[in-house]
Amino acid sequence: MEYFDIRKMPVSLWKNGAGETRELCCFPPATRDFNWRASIASIAGSGEFSAFPGVDRVITLLEGGEVTLDGGNAFHHTLKRFQPFRFSGEQTVRAQLSEGQMSMDLNIMTRRERCQAKVRVADRTFTTFGARGGMVLVLSGAWQLGDKLLTADQGAYWQDEHHTIRLLKDEGKILYSAISWNPAWPLTGVSQVDDLSLAG
């Protein structure tokens, strides 16, 4: 398991100058042919998303004004804070920002033939059961994961095993993505269990 703080992550500027990206994790590392990856995008201006054929995307608005995604005949959707939205990476999508507003978004990408992501927001202690990976990002409150105390803008990612993420205060929100592998994709000795157990 690896921990991160998005305020300390390296920033890659977009070629068109409309935003920047912080890559949180990529499996396998440092490759375009990833199985899954997670990143934070800060969008400064309206424009089209890059195309990722064969990839499914889940985007979650973290900060800033509402962002409207125009997928042509496929969909027209307005992102709301902390509400994940899924779409196909090959789909032509234009993002329209609210006037004068920047946005910060979490992006989870999965290679469709290999795996898929479930993204949700939790507000109490839970245990993960992701078979082949997952990540968390603290939105508010204080959370215990392993031997680390995590607060807003901090998180962790892993490739296997079960983990309990414990809320240490009365209130808090954390974004959780579980990665499960498609049954048709060959994996030796890997359970396909994928779930989240919330503590009362």
C-alpha cells in the first residue's frame, strides 16, 4: 500500500493550457497500456477531453463550479460535487465550465477488457474487499488506514488485500474506488470478490 498527498504530487501541464494533471497511481506503472489508473485533473477552461479507446472512465467533481459534459447523442450530464459519473473513453466529450469557475476532478480509468471500477463516497468506517486493487481519497474528516492518519486531500492505493478505513471523528467523507477484474481476463489464483462492508 502506498500513501499520497495531492498537494505534494508532481503536476503535468496540458499542452492546450486548459488544465493540469496529477497522476496518483498507474498499474502497471509508467505505461500507456495501463490496466487502471487514477489521477486528479484541475480544469481551467472549457474544451474536449482526450480520447481513450477501450477505456472506461469515472469522473468525480471534487472542487469548483458545476461542469457540464456534452457527449453528443450519447449523453448530456452536469457533474455535481462528490457524485461519480461513468462514460466511455472513446466517446467525444466536451466539458463546459461554469463561467469564471475552475474545477478539480478525480478520474479513474480502467481498460474495459481487463477490469472495471466502482466509485462511491462513504461517510463511516468500512472494510474493502477489492480483489485486484483500490484507492481512497479523503474529502473531509480524519480517517485511519493502516498506521497512517489521513485528512483532506490525502489518500492511498493498493493492488490487493483487505483494508479497514476507520472514521475517527463524528463526520467525514472519503471517496473509494474498488477495482475488480473481468472474469474473461486470465488471472491465476485471484479471487473475484469485490465489495465494501460498512460498519454501523
